[in-house]
Amino acid sequence: MRRLAVFTLIALSLCAPAAGQSSDEALKSALQKALDAYVTARGDPEHISAASLSVSLKGADEAINLAAGTVKYPDAGAKVTPADLFEIGSITKSFTSVAILQLEAAGKLTIEDKLGQWLPQYPEWKDVTIHRLLDMTSPIPGYDNQPSVARIMGEDPGRRFTPQELVASVYPRNGEPKPVSGWTYSNTNYLLAQMIVEKAGGRPYAEVVRDLAEQLGLKNTYYEQNLYPAAITDRMVSGYFFNHDPDDKWLAPLLGRDVKNDSVSWMQGAGGIVASMEDVSRWARALYEGPLLADKQRRELMTLVSDKTGEPIAAPSEENPGAFGLGVGAGYRPALGAYWYYQGMTLGYRVLYAFFPANGAVIVVGLNSQPDDKQNKNGALLEEVYGVLRKAGKI
């Protein structure tokens, strides 16, 4: 959840349509082949047993939705379908950003308002603007990087955290923890934004998410503050924690566990949404085009800072290939050009989307594990799918 994806390019050949097969059928077959091949090749190193893919092309009536699985790991992953649900992790942040921006459009706040106006209970941060929360340039450290929180997450995965409890874990006392600088990924920023959404809008964050889903006709997007009911978890693929990185040592008790029934209260407005990949595809397109945001607010959403320095940049480039807006990321690769993207990572799930403004394509990939960082290659699958679309003449 704390990290954006690293993209590597893998080429894929697209076979000519078989006799009697339409070009659309050939495209779907080639995409399925790519997804199946990834699950087969990466099942062991990434510990994945389920994958889901949604591809939305500009002007197409419907997205292409596919799934793949293997029974090598528990939960009969081969039964996964495109309708199954995944935790989408930090893609939730764009829901929080949009909620803030819609409140701004309604005249209830501005993104240059300071925390002291909305959350006076945190006087040490009184001069931090909402804008700096959303683009990750605030000095506020991340609560999930604190051993006191991570230890509880590992030992008591059903624990219900409140936003106030999580924020309190990083509120400075006697100079600790020290403030961060430049651009620093911090989930605390988005819990504070969630609190502002509720205070300025006068209703719970869960209602805000439901309203945003209804605005776009998202039928398979859900938010709970703590535990999801069986009606939702029964529709989720199981998700597994297999991360041995030193930074995650406190989470070692979760290794190999199915986490889908655990509490999501440690994420909330920073990462607590569950959805289908098709719904993520619709949401991703709506972020960058259409009526979800007024023109002014969309410009604000897409105003970028470098994810190296935190300084404003006009667009990602070879010199500055990674950038961050208001809950959205932007990247550049010579093979792809400039694109918008985000990876949401929870303790057992990874969901990665990309929107390509040059041709209007949206690609969403969902996988059911959190592996070691060096084994996370979902960006390679994303680029492979892009290559299939390009070879097919769809982009």
C-alpha cells in the first residue's frame, strides 16, 4: 500500500486470428493468454493464485474483463472470475481526493485551507494545507511505519483502529517522530483528509464513498471502516501476505495467511475500498475525463510534484519519470509515453491501473498477494497487455 509500482517492459507476440475468429475474439484470446502466462510464470515468486484484468478502450461500449488462477495455493484460485472482488488499497485515496475536490466545487472548503481551520486538535500541524496532504508534501509521517501500529497489525489482525488512534501514533511529542520532508508517502495524510471530508460534508466517509459509486454507476464498489460482512468477503478472492522485507518484520505472524476476513480499519480513507476490476476501470477513466470533476478541480487533481523532490513539475519525463498529483500518480516510459497510474497494495492484494491519455485506454490488473518488494512485477504485466493492444491496432 505504501509503494508505487516499478514498471518493466516485456514484449508479447499477438497471433493472427484463427480461422473463423473475429478480431475482437482474437484480442480477448491474446489478453487471456498473457494473463494465464503471467500467473503460471509468477505464481511461485509472487505467491499468486488469482489474477483479474479489465481493459477499457476509448469509445468501446464495454470493457474486456478476464480472470486467471491456479489451484497450487489454497482457496482454489482457478475458480476466480472477472466479477470477483479485491481490496484496491491506496486507489481509495483518489476517492478521498475527489470527495475533497467536490466539496471545494460546492464552496465548502478550498484545498489551500489549513488544518488549523478544520482539525484544530492537531496544533503542531496547523499550517499544513489540505493540498499538501493530498500531494504527499506535508511533513506528517506515516502511521503504518510506526512499530507500535505494525506490531498490533501483525499480532491482532481483527483489531479495530479508529482514525484518531492511528493519527495519534505519529503526532509529535517531545520532538518524536521527526517530521518528514520533500515528497514522502504517508497514509496519515489521507486519514486527516478523511476527517476533513466528514467535517466539511457533515456525513460519514462511508456515505461519501457510496455516493461517488452511485454517481458513476459502480455496482461492485464497497467501503467498510472495520470488517467486511460475509456477503462481501464471499465474493472476494483470498489474499495472502508473503512479504519478508525487513521493513515488514512486525507483520511476520501474517505470513501465508488469507487476510480477506481481517479488519481494514488500519487503512480506511487511505485504502479501505473493495471493488471489481471493471469498477476500478470505470473509476480510473472518470478521474481524468467526464463529469465527475469540474474543470478547475480536475486541473488541481492533475497538478504534479516530483516524487523525488516534491517540487512542482509540468509532466513526467525521462528526467523525472515519477510524479504525484492529488491522490493520483503519473509516469513516463519511452515505450509508453506519459500515463496516469496508481498501485493499491494491502497486506494481501495489489491492484494497478493505468490510463493513457494519448489513446484513452485504461488497463487494470488485480493480484492476490503482497510479495517481497523485489518480486512485485505487476508493472510488467501491465506493459505486456499494452503491447497486445498496440499490436492488435486498438491503440
